[in-house]
Amino acid sequence: MSRLVEITDLILRDAHQSLLATRMATEDMVGACPDLDQAGYWSLECWGGATYDSCIRFLNEDPWERLRTFRRLMPNSRLQMLLRGQNLLGYRHYADEVVDRFCERSAANGIDVFRIFDALNDIRNMERAIAAVKKAGKHAQGTVCYTISPVHTVEAFVELARQLQARGCDSICIKDMAALLKPQPAYDIVKGIKKACGAKMPVHVHTHATTGVTLVALQKAIEAGADIVDTAVSSLCLGSGHNPTESLVEMLEGQPYHSRLDLDRIDKVRRHFDQVTPRYEAFMSAYQTVDTRIFKSQIPGGMISNMESQLREQGAGDKLEQVLEEVPRVRQAAGYPPLVTPSSQIVGTQAVFNVLMGPYKAITSEFADLMLGYYGATAAEKDPDVIQKAQASSRKEPITCRPADLLNPEWNVLRSEALELKGCNGSDEDVLTYAMFPTAAPKFFSERAQGPRSVARPAGQAPVSTQPATVAQAREHTGITEPVRYLVTLGDRSHKITVEPM
């Protein structure tokens, strides 16, 4: 008997985040919503990740209104978001009451499935969000961030999945954010989770396409029992994006598996985005082909291009290979964290510093916090010598508790501060916008009434150059948000380096 394989499409979120710097306006997505809603997907990922930040920073859109629009236009579909656990959609830990409020409001505004992850796979940083989603009556998907290291074994990933199940998760996602998942590990991990968590526990596999091996990995995951896989309609796929939906469906033909997707509907979606995508050419990722260097550095392709631009700005464009070789060494010293926002930016920045200035001659505050436990626990022991240097640099002591346990209640303070801002409407949603992006929210609130501002070029306008010439242009080009800037002075020389999240 043929087994149903469900599919989640990423065209409304991760696809354009990965390939178009998260710049796609809601107005360019709504036309595809009726067909997406009727195409037969298990869920549609349409919110979270960097979309919230991009809405208020670049598009003058209210992200909550975007979500409500999707809910209104796709009433028959599960709407899914990506949530960074205790970090929510920002880049720091938030007090538990803020996590509770965010999950409750996201559910009320239309999210059905919350994919909850932590950059370090520290389950303590996911527990509160899982509980809040369950309290809201929604689907909590516990996430295992896939990476490769001596301590990241099949058994370790399976044990994390078992712990997530014990916390009440409704499904388990294997999240391969850098296209590292090869076919055999995909098979072994899915098989192990099914054995440990039971055949009825849904296993969902997310991967990118950058290394060229992951469509085969999805095949092997399905053979091992994966219930749901992520793809993106072919208008926005491959490169640093994802595997194409249509190809996955065709791949299943002739096998003991099938999807329930309506390819005629999907073809209408494809044609819609074929018309839309060229207008965002200025933001198109430079990584449109296969890049197997990622297996060594584990730095996603988009971040490699950003680092290259920054090094050129410092007159050190010839040092990219040295930086890519340094990244694994820094990662080992830090306890082998998976490289995903924000850990990828923290490790990548320190690698740049080490190459330009010497190993750990200058330590960023974020890297010091990573070494000292302020982001959570890592899977392996950290280098004790680097820990000592981080202590000396930051004048902080290491911690072993859950980082959020050190936070004081903050909702009332955040609310009071938000209400003082011109244009804040006093809603919980606006307070949450301020809480996550306190530097961008004031400008957004003051200009929101002017309406959305698409950054797509008008149809028929000549394409603009897609090659950034400066760090500032690179920042705009790549869609990096919440910049991390460092100015380090050694002797009479100042080194200014900017590395920003993807």
C-alpha cells in the first residue's frame, strides 16, 4: 500500500528569506494564497524567522497584519512559523512572561504550527515556548538542529527528540539549516526517532539545497519513515534555498509513497512567483549553484558572501579561505555549537577577528557570552583556555543555569516604554514588536500610517547591480538584520568589522 508523504511549502517565508533577503512584500504573495490554500499541503510556513524584522525595518509593514492577511486568505491551511525558543524572533533571551505573551498572540492572530528551535539545541531554551504553545492549544513542533561534529551522533539527536517528546511536543523536526544532511544520516536519524518516540510521532524534515545532496537525503528520510518534508515551489528554490516541491512530488512517482498535492494548483503558484521574483533581482542571493565548502566550514552560503564583502572592505579580501579554515577551530573551542542564528554569526565574527588580529587577541562580547554559558549549554566541553580569555575580556563569570533564569520580569517595563513611542497603538502586538526590535520599532511606529513600501523594482525597470561594493551595501543586499558592530583598537590602528545575522 502506498504511504502518504505530507509536504510543507516554504515559498511564503524561508524561500524568499534564503534567496531574496526576506524582502518580498505581502502584496506580492497574496495573489498565490488561494491556490496554495487549495493545493493539499500539510502546512504553509509563512511567518517567523527574519520576516518580522524585515517587515518593520525595510517594508513598513506590520508583521501582525501580514499574518492576519494570510489567515484570512488561507482559511483551510495550517499556518506555520519558525520560533527561536527563548529568543522568540529577536537575538537575546526574553523573560518567560514575554515568551508566554508572544506565543498567545501569535496563536490568536493565526499561527497553528510553531516550529521551536534553539541555536545550541539546549532544551531548557525551548521548554517555555513549548509550554506556552500547548497552553494556547496549538501544535508545538520540537526541533533538532542538525550539525556535524564528534559529539553530534545519531544517538544524541535521537535522545534530544525523545526529550522533546517528553516535554509535550506534537511532532519532531530535523532542521538542516546549512544543507549538511547526507542521505545515510537522514535515514539513520529518522529511523532512530521513530524507534525511540514511537511510530505515531510525526517526523518532519527541513533542509536546504546548497550542497546538492539533500534531495537524496529527503528520499532516504522518507524511506526511514519521515511523515512530512519541506520544499519550496520551483520559482524560488535551489542554491541557498530549498529543494523544489514539484521535483519531490515527481520523485515519489513509481515508489510506495505519494503526496496529495494538486500540481495544477502548484503550477499556478509557480507562474505567479515567476512574474514576481525578477523584480527582486537586486536582492537575489549570489549562491545559485552548489557549494560543498559548507561541509567543512558549516557556514551557509549567504553568510560566506557577506564575510567576503566585509573582508574586502578591510583590505583583507584575500583572507576568506583563512577565515573559512578558522571557523571550525573556533566552533570546536566553543563546544561545537550548530551554526544557525545567532551562533553562526557569533562564531563567524570571532573567526574573522582571529584571522585579522591573532587567535583570541580580541574577543567579542557575544562570543564571550557563548563561551561562558549565557546563550545556553553546548553539546561538548569548551576550551578552558578560551574560557579564561572570555572571562578576562568580559569580566563575567561562567554560568550553568538556564540563561533566562537570570532575567527579571520585563513585560510591564517594555509596555511602558512602548506606550511612550509615537504611533504605538498600545496593543500587546506593538509591545512585542518593540520588545524584539527596540531600535527599529520607533521609526516603524511613527511611519506605519504611510503604508507598506515595497522595495521591488517596478515592472520594466532596468535591473540594478546585485554586487555590493561596500559593507553598507552588502548589508542592504543580503537582508542582514540587527547588525553586530565591533571597533577594536590595537596600538594606533582601529579595525572596524561588521557581521550581521542572516
